[in-house]
Amino acid sequence: MLQSLGWEILQERRRQVKVVMMYKIIKNLVAIDSSPFLHLQNTSTRGHSMRDIQPYCRTQTLRESFFPTAIYIWNNLPVTLVVTPTPKAFKTSLATTSL
């Protein structure tokens, strides 16, 4: 049914929504204070320069919450996707990229 409608599976759609919200938070396009949650890595040996430190999570509930999962997805994005100038361009580029 998903193929006939042209939809992606729910898990993939949730990942895309999370990473779009993460983009908006990092670019200060929403009124969410990211300072308690996001901390840029000082060194960048692999990936892009906007990588955040993955928080340590003791419980499964915290591990599956928004910021830990969104940071993991964000850190694995290609450089060309992270530096897109607008949310619309980001969404368009994200549609052609597999997460």
C-alpha cells in the first residue's frame, strides 16, 4: 500500500521530521534554547564541522528522546546537506538523501 501511495515508511518520515527540526534549532529559526542540549565538538576529524557531542544516556527512555536521536542523525548527514541556506532547500536535499 505504501508503494502505491508513494509514501515512505513511518520510521523514515519520523527521521526526516526530526532532522528538519534539528536544522531549524541549529539555525535559530525556532524559539527553542539549544544551549542545554547542543554542544559543538571542538575537533572534526570526520564529517562536517557542525557536529554535536552525543549525550550520554543512562536509560532507554532518554536514549530514544528527541535530542539524542536527532543529534545522532544530524552528525551522520553529509556536509552538502548541513550547509544548505534555507529550510526549503534542506527539505528538498533531504528527500534525495538516504538517512
